Amino acid sequence: MLHTVLRRGVLGESVEQIQSDLIIPTGKRKGNSPSVASIYRALAEHEKAQAYPEAVDGTAEG
């Protein structure tokens, strides 16, 4: 789903436009569209992972 949001976002579509086309594949909300807030959270996590890959793969020293 994230790939779809990223791809369509580059084409100029808003999260609100994309949201209704997304379907949750598993779990309690299977078959429903994710909330706009959930999509924004996923985008934020993706951005964080891109900016700080060491925080995601566990190789950070500290």
C-alpha cells in the first residue's frame, strides 16, 4: 500500500484521493480502506526510515 501512496503522490494525487482506492488485506479491518491518519503515519515512518536507516536496521551505535 505504501508503494501505491508514494507512486500516486508523486503524480500529484492527495492522500485523501488515494485513500478510497486502498484496501486493507488482513486483520480486523480486512476489506476496508485505511484511515487518512494511518496513511500519514505510514508515510512518516517511511520518511524516518529513509532519513535514518541505521535506526531501522539496528546497527546504530550508542
